[in-house]
Amino acid sequence: MQNDLAATVAELRAENERLKLEVESAKCALGWHPDSEQSIADEISELRSIARRAPESVSSLQEQLDAARADSVSAFYLVALVREALGDDGKRMQDEFVEFCKALKAERDALRTQLAEARAAIEVLRDACQAVVDYVGGSCAFPDAVGQCRDALAAKMRKDGV
């Protein structure tokens, strides 16, 4: 029995040595250094710290995503309101809509120019009517007609906010 026990101990010692050689071989294959254990422990600690902070990061990112979605919805709503205000039927693509807006602005600028020219012409007519009235001196029916014309122009200008 003692021989069996000694044989078993010898086998276990041989197995232990074989396993030590196998571990050393694996360490060499992995490029293990004695300092590696501490750096691995540090990395594990850092990974655990990151894992603990992850829910906060996810929550923050979710809030940012929700805010961005709300901004996007607001922007789409604003574009829809602008399209409606400008008489766009919503079928124009973005580039076409921008060109449509540019054309509306150009038309508005042209109308403003025409309005300024018309106001200037009205002023010239008003001054001409006044000059005729002043020249004639109110001694005949013509100045009354010119005066009525002047008064009508003035009333029209007040109505139009000129």
C-alpha cells in the first residue's frame, strides 16, 4: 500500500511539473512579464469603473437624443408653417423650395421698387397740380378740378398709407 501511495505521489509530482512547464510555455506565448499581473488587475479595475459609470452615460446620451429629436420635430414644424405661409403645396423638394423662396423675394423686391416709383410719380403729380392751382390763382373752374384731383390723390395716399 505504501508503494501504491509513493507511486501516486510520484505521479502527482510529475503531473505538477508538467503543468508548471505548460503554464510557463503559455506565459511565454502570451508575452507575460512579472509586472503583467498588476497591469491586468489595473485594467480590470478600470473596466469595472467604466461599467459602473455606463448607466449615467447612457442616460445622458438618451437625454441628448431626446432633445435632438424634439429639435428636429420643431424644425420640421417650422418648415411646414413657412411652406404654408408662402403658399407652397409641400410637393417641392428642398432645393426647389429654396428656389421658390428666392423667386418670391425677387418678386417682392420688384414690387417694392415699382411702389417706390409710383409714390415718386404721385408726388410729382401732386406738385404739378399745386403749381397749376398756384398759377391760375383760383379764378376759374380749372383750379377746382385740379384741387379735386389733388384732394382725391391725397385721400388715396392716406388710405394706402403713403
